[in-house]
Amino acid sequence: MQKLGSAEIVQLLLAITLMLGFGRAFGELFRKIKQPAVVGEILAGIFLGPTIFGTIFPEIQQFIFPSIGLVTISLDAIVNLSIIFMLLVVGLEIDLAVVIKQGTAALTTGTLGMIIPFIFGAAAAYFAPSIFGSQPDNLLIFSFFIGTALAISALPVIARTLMDLKLFKTKMGMTIMAAAMFNDLMGWIIFSIFLGLVGSSSHGGTVWETIGFTLLFTFIVLIFVRKLFDKSLPYIQSRLSWPGGILAFVMVSSLIGAILTELIGVHSIFGAFIIGVALGDSVHLSEKTKFIVHQFITNIFAPLFFVSIGLKVNFIQAFDPVIVLVIIVLGFLGKIIGCGFGAKISGFNNNESLSIGFAMNSRGVLEIVLSLVAIQSGIISEEIFVAIIILVLSSSVLAGPLMSYFTKDSRKYSFMDLIDSKSIIVSNYEKKDDQIKQLCKVASDRYKLNYDEISSRVIQRENLIPTGIGNFVAIPHAKVKINKPIVTIGINKKGLDFEAPDHQLSKIIILLLTPEDKNELQLQLLADVANKFRDKEKISSLLNISSEEEFMSKIKEELA
Amino acid sequence: MQKLGSAEIVQLLLAITLMLGFGRAFGELFRKIKQPAVVGEILAGIFLGPTIFGTIFPEIQQFIFPSIGLVTISLDAIVNLSIIFMLLVVGLEIDLAVVIKQGTAALTTGTLGMIIPFIFGAAAAYFAPSIFGSQPDNLLIFSFFIGTALAISALPVIARTLMDLKLFKTKMGMTIMAAAMFNDLMGWIIFSIFLGLVGSSSHGGTVWETIGFTLLFTFIVLIFVRKLFDKSLPYIQSRLSWPGGILAFVMVSSLIGAILTELIGVHSIFGAFIIGVALGDSVHLSEKTKFIVHQFITNIFAPLFFVSIGLKVNFIQAFDPVIVLVIIVLGFLGKIIGCGFGAKISGFNNNESLSIGFAMNSRGVLEIVLSLVAIQSGIISEEIFVAIIILVLSSSVLAGPLMSYFTKDSRKYSFMDLIDSKSIIVSNYEKKDDQIKQLCKVASDRYKLNYDEISSRVIQRENLIPTGIGNFVAIPHAKVKINKPIVTIGINKKGLDFEAPDHQLSKIIILLLTPEDKNELQLQLLADVANKFRDKEKISSLLNISSEEEFMSKIKEELA
């Protein structure tokens, strides 16, 4: 049986290690600065690919990431599997009930948010193909591609941005999610039509056969297979080992979907996606199972795919400023005008409509896959490919800050967002006031605040009504002149008397400072803290630590 | 860039789907009959491979699992990655502290349990190579291989068997685990020496260089890198997203280990294994992280590897009864005598010593990898390969039943082992006695017991002291003439008055029958149930169900 030799295995492992290592590292870095991880992962690929690493050390780069040979094929197979599983996860995130519940607003926003950018892109490409620097063989297909590439939003990026901004469960958030899900579903149908048009089907079917089979597949899976999954999942989960059985069931199902759509002549990922939608719709697929599938795939498989993008093209050589500008302007304007207008006529105010437009403007995996197919079929040039990747990157990067700016009044904070290891201090003061003062000092040093004012306010408040809430926790707090809430946490293993109702000394002292004008925010955060620190066992485990880092690591795990 | 075509992708996906689907299905089937899943997975491979599927439908089998071509190479790459990650998990399971704590008993058992079967195997091979049906080129290497193949135990299989039998946390269980861990570590060192001997190192190093580097690598990782991991894990977990960051860190680390050992000239999995040991040793690597890594790898990657074994050889053609018999007799006798004797002189009684011997007799992944290397290097014939796989299967299958027989007095039961969806009935009786009678009826019908006697005993006990424990739960119980405990659960949504201390009606009625002569077992199980049903929120979620299947599925998830 044919197999890889030792040298090839080393090469393959090296490639995967670098892709995964750099991908995740860049991804984490971007998360730190409140950006989508996918942006970091794509940049990691550009760094490892011909653009940077390959320009500086062309031989080493070609050794690790060769463009032909058994290692390349193996890597391609692994990337193919990665993207199938990734689309399964995207599908799992789609909740048909949400789409239906948000009704008209979502449909209006979603539809206009597709049609307008599609028209912008397709019209520009059809009437002025020269601004895209190319003389396409088939103008119709080319225009169709440009329209589609500008029209599809990135559901996972949008969901992430909404979660980061604590907007996920607001009315606006749900409308955006529903519109994005609708957009995604429609986008795939258009995508399959596109694939039919370019005739990537090597199975001899005509365009109309491919499209017909695709619609039939979608219909059967979403109507019948979805019900079948819903009926059989409790059975499967009760009979098979958990989570092993259900995990394998989910992945095998998505692979079967992938095989079927690949046979139809559409890309395999379409099948995985639709199976994901059908599976994710069942209430019997538990959050825990979704969590395990989701974590493994987004953290291990997804980076491999996103990094692989950058390996294909030299982004500097193929960078054409005019094409990039055209694509970005058309893409941004089309999406923001389309979605914003849709949201406006659905009853949202100006700021909200703009925010919805910025959110929906995020692009992601679908554009990338579409462009890969297009470049491989010779429909677009490397320059257009690079421009679309840059559209993906810039629209995703800008969504967060722009939305954040236009929604700053309606956002919510949670305790977990307000802490990091710098806001935790282990100490052993023996007086309550000293402990409080230290926490105020840390907060005021870090955020350049007036220490005297803060500490006197907190101590005053504490003397009025002590803030021990039991379970070894106290929450001294005050409203002060700041723009966003601040939390610092003191760990005092001896414990201090904050007069808790259970007469226990307080060992976790959480200083909570909130803006003066936001009464509700203070109440909400106090409730959040009290709620988080409900479970005595978990708190005992939190106290069993030896450093601030360790406390932070445990708090994330135990209370998240 | 070279890539797979659509037809090849279909072929690859088909191969993976069948491997994963059949592997997991057979694995689950074997778990159901209390056998190690790995046995089912290997048998699934034999079914899909040339032995059965290939004999009936040779063309289809060759189309899906061809022996040359790009798909074969891709599959080989994926299987290679699978086994690297699998060995990472095996490494994570090794707890150096346990090995050291169990001290002399474990060392004695582990050492004798290696030396005796090694001598049995090596001596037989050296002095009578003909009984193995072969005339080896290098008798020394051949004998060394046979000795090693018989001497290594399978840690994961042993751990699984001990958990199934509820012996994991007994003194005997910990001794077995420690001995098996020690055996595993030693086995790898011997394995690396073997690889040095066969000169599979294509890197020009001599045998002694390979062995030297291997020992150096092991030493550095277990001493320094282990400490480094322990120090940096809290930092990594507090700084990076959870569990994404740590997941990627664990996998990248194991890949780096794999690369280094492959470069040294040892198999890449050795590096992944040692890195796993070093990582798993840190108390900062949380159970939850291990759980996610473990679940995904053992349920998705491991089946791919185990199934792939069966694809390589026709197990019927290469089946030689004499060789199989020789290998099984030598393997069983060597291991059981060696370990049993070691246990005996460490102070265990006869039954315990025999049980330890049977447990340690389990073989697994190490033998398989070793044999793969050996067959590829031309050291052994297909017949010996098949015999060793049969040794792996039979020793693993027999470990459970044999241990079960010899330890039947010292085993423990837990509530979760005693229930399945057949033991749950939704009903709406309005009288307590009717509910109890129904549960007794179900239990006595299923296990052919005397219904009248059981129901009268339970009702009598209930009238004496009502068994409502609060939180909507009641536990009517009695001691009756049975060999092992029986549980049946009634769900009564209206609720019945079992006079619970919190004055709530009982909606989950758990009938617990235990053997007459085992007082402690009844107390232990009552405590287990009370403990499991402590959390009111979880119980409410359990009651929100519409079928027995669903209850079983939720109970697994919520209370496991």
C-alpha cells in the first residue's frame, strides 16, 4: 500500500504545525484587540505564504509548503476536510426558528442586503469589466460572480461581533442574525447556481440538472431529514455513548451530505452546511454536544483552512490598488445601503440601521470558497482574488468598531468581560479599608483616575451598608466619573469581615466601579456577580490557587 | 498548486465516511456488550478491508480503498495524524504521580510483567523460529520484535476495563494503572531501540545515535519541558480564549514533539506520547480541557487508525492457526504469569493477582504500530502480523470477563450503570402503591423475578418510612433475592405524595432493588442517587421531557 515516507511525514507535520500554530497565535492576537480571529488566521497565512515568508526565504518556504507532490496533496485533502467540517459548524449555528420569528424585518433586511450589492457588483462588472482589470471570456458568468461575491455576508463573523459587543440577544441583534442566516441560505443557493454555470460539475450534468438536484437536495434535507434527525437524536443519544456517539453521528452525517452534493456537481461543503442546518435545528442536539463540535472545529480545523488561503497567492505581487478600491467601495456601499435601507423601512432608527448595515457588511468563508472556485476555473484573475480577500478582511475588521461606535448607548456589560489577570491581586491585609484602598489604587493607576475620590466614595458606601454577600465574597462598589465599568478583584486568603449574611469572612473582594449616570448598569453588574458566585464548591476551588494567573484561568473555566 | 479533483474528493470522503461510520458503529456495539470499543473498530476495518468486503465486492472495495494513488496517500496522511493525536491522549492519561505513589508493587508487577513475556517470546523466536513459520534474515532483530510485541500492555484498554468494572479507584486498580503506565513508558523506550535496530531511520544516524537521542529527548521533555508546561499553563489559559487557545497549544506541542522524534529516527508518535505525558502531568491542565481533547480524538481520530489496520491485510488468507496459537499462548502465559507473580509477591491474594494478570494482558495500539513498522521493514510476515492483531483482539476481549469473574466480590455499582431507556416508564398513576407496583412489575418481568414478593417488600418498606427525599424525587427500595442491583424509574408528571421533607410531590420515582446479603451496597446506591439528584434546576430540566428515550438522553447529559 502506497504511503508517505519519513521525510514526507516530517514535511507534512511541519506544515500543519506552522499553520495551526501561527493561525491560532494570530487569531488569539486579533481576539485580544477585539477583532475576529479569522482575520488573524488569514493574515497568518499571508505571512507564511509566498507574500512574506516566501519572499524572504523562498527555498525554506517551498520546502515546507511545496506546490506539487505528495505532501501538497495530503495537505489539500486535510484542508478539504477542514472546510467541510467548518461549514457543518456554520450550518449548526443557523436557527430556522429565529429566521421565521424575526419575520418581515429580517427578510426585508436580508433580501435588500443581497440584491443591492449584487446589482452594484454585477452591473459594474457587466458594463465596465475593464475597471476589474480583466477581459473575461464569459461576461455573464464574470458579472454573476462579482455580484455574488459582494452579496454574501459572513454569519460566524457577525455572530462573533454581536457577542463581543453584547448585542447578541437584543432585538437588533436577533434581526441581524436572522437576516444573516437568511442571507447565508440564499447565498448558497446562488452559489450552487454559479457552480452550475461554470460547469465545475465533472459529472456530465447540465447546469439545470445541477441546480435542480441542488434545490431538491436542500428541500429534502430541510423538510424530511430535519424531522428524521429531530426524531432520532434522543434515541441516538440515549443508546450511544455520550458524547462519542453523537459526535461521530454528526460528523458522519455531514460527510454523507458532502459526498451527495459533490456528486450532484455542487461543492461538497454545501451538503455539509445544509446537514448542519437540519441537525442544528433539533432541540435535542444539546448545547454541550454543539460546544464540543464547535470548539474542536473552529479551533483546529478552521485555522488550517483560513491559513491555507494565504499560501496560494502572493498578496503583494497580485495587489492592484484600483481593483481593490473598486471592490471595496462597491462591496461596502452595496451592503450598507441595502441592509441599512431594509432595516430603516423595517422600523429601526438611523443609528441602528447603520449598525445593522455595518454588521451585515462582514464577509467571510463563503466569499473565499467562491473565489477559490472562480480562480481555479479561470473566471477571475489573481488580482481580483486578492481584492476579494482584502474585502473580507477589511469589512470584518471594520464591523466591530463601527457598530461599537453607533450602538454605544444600548450595549450591556458582563462581569466576565471586565476582568483579566491584571485586575486580580493576591494580598493579605488585615483591615477591610486597606484592602479596599489597594483595589482602588490598582484601578485608578491602571485607568488614570482620581484615587482619593474613588477610595473615599467606596469606603463611604461600604460603611453605610457592608457588602459581604456570603460564600466568601464581598462586592464593595461605587458610582464614579468613568465611561465604562471597572472591576478589580482582591484575593485575601485569611478573609476580612464584610458582615456577610452567612457570617463567613470574605476572601474574594470584588471592587465594582460604574459610571455615575448609569444606575441600571450598576444593579445589573451587581446581580451578575452575585449570580456568578452562587456555587460554594466552585468558589472553594477558586480559592485554592497560588497566583493571579491561576485565579484568572480558574475563574474562566469555572464561572464562564 | 496541485490538488485533488472532484472525483478524488468523493472517493476520499467516501473512504473516511465508511471508516468513521462503521468504526464507531462497531465500537458502540462492542461497548454495549461491555467490550473495548477498539476491538469493534479493528473488526470494522477487517469487515471493510480485503478480508470480507473486498472478497465479496473486490471492485467496489478497490475503488473506495485503492492501494495506490492520491486518495491513498491522502488517507495515509490523515491516518498518520490520527495516530499522533491518539498517542497524545494516551500520554495525557499517564500520571507520573500515580506511578510513583504505587511504588514497589507497581514496579514489581510492571517489570516482571514485561520481562517474562519478553523472554517467552524472544526465546521461542530465537531457538525455534520455525514455529513462527518464517526464516528471518536477522534472527536477533526478529526475536527482539517477538519479545517486545508480547511484552507491552495497552494502557487505554486497561483503563477502560477498570472503569467498566468500577475497579478504577480501588487499590488493585491503581496498582494496575501504575504498572501499566510504567510498562507503557518502558515499552516505548524498547520500541525506540527496536526502531534503531531495524534502521528505519533514514537520517543516517547509527543505532546508538537514535537510542541516545531518544533517551535525551525523553529526559529533557519529562524533566524540563514538563516543568515549563506546568509553569506556563495557567498563563496560557488566562491569556488565551478557552478552550480554543489551550486546545491548539496542546495539539501544536504534540506535533512539535512528533516532528522532533521523527527527525531523530524514532516514530513520530513517540514524541506526541512523551509530550502528552509531560502535559498531562500538570495539575493546571484542567479536566474539562482534557475531556474535550480526549473525546474528539478517541471518537474521531482513533477509529480512523484502528479501522485502517484491517484495510491492509486479508485476515483470512494470512491466517495461520499454528502461528496464531503460538503467539496467543506465549503472550497470555507470559503476561499472566509475569504480572500475576509480580502482584503476588507484592502482597495481593491469588484472585487479585490473577485479575491483575488478566488486566495487564490487554494489548493495543503499541503492538499494532510496532507490527506495522515490522511488516513494512520486512521483519515479519503477514501471517505474524495477523496473529499479533488477533492477540490484541483476544487479550482485550477476555480481560473484562476474566477480571469480572475473579473480582466479583470487590466491585462497586453506580446508579448510572444500572439504568437504560428500558428501565424508565412515564405514567400517571394517582396512587403511590400503583406506581410502585408498576415499577416492580417492570423489574420482575425484565429479570424474571417473583413479582408478588418484591412488590410486597417494597410497599412494606415504604409504609414504614416514606422515601421522598425532596427535589421531586422518591426512592422506594428493598433488599430481595437477586445477584446484582436493579433500578427502574417512573416519571409521574402529576406527582405523588412520598412525604418528602420539602413537602413537594415526587415526580421521579426510583425503585432500587439490591441483593439481600449486601447491606453496604444498598446504602451506597441510595447515597449515590440522593447525591445525583441534588440540583433542583437539573431535575426540572429532566422533567421537561416527552418520552423515555429523551429522559435517558437528558439524564446522561445532566447527571453524568
